[in-house]
Amino acid sequence: MFTIEHDFDATVITLVDEAGGQPLREDVIISAFEDCVTLEQVDPQTDEPVRITLSLAQMNDLAAALNLPEGSYRITRAPADRAIVARHGDWCPCGGG
């Protein structure tokens, strides 16, 4: 389950763990700001929040990585703002090696 809230300066998504029969994890709160995205989850051992901040470029890389096989990649932007994903070490964006 998840919720979405639109605040003044951010969109906040909360992911609620509803795993059936498995140990539940703490909620994950994702806040999307104009220049970064933060992920926050309470550490059950310390009861303190742990926060990770990603730049928008890192978020773009993460989104692309979820749909690619293992390897090393670099995302560049074409003049028409179209993303080109190239496997690291390839001589061309088409992966021709």
C-alpha cells in the first residue's frame, strides 16, 4: 500500500509494508523536491530515521537501472532531451561495442 500527498514544496509518497506472513519493515517516506529526492525510514534498532538524498541525475539513473541487465552504464541527453543509455566501455550509444 502507498499514499501520495502534495505539499507546498514536495510530493510525499509513503510506502507501507503489508507483506503477508513475513516480518514487516518500517514505512518508507519518499519526498520529491525541485532539486532532489529523499528516502527516509526509521531504523528499528535505534528508533532513529535514516535518510538518503539523491540528486535528480541519480534518480534518473536509478529509474533506468531498474529496467537494464547488469553492467556499467552512463546516461547522456541528446539535443532533443532524449535519454541515451550507453553501457560503459561501448563505443556508441547503440551498444555496438
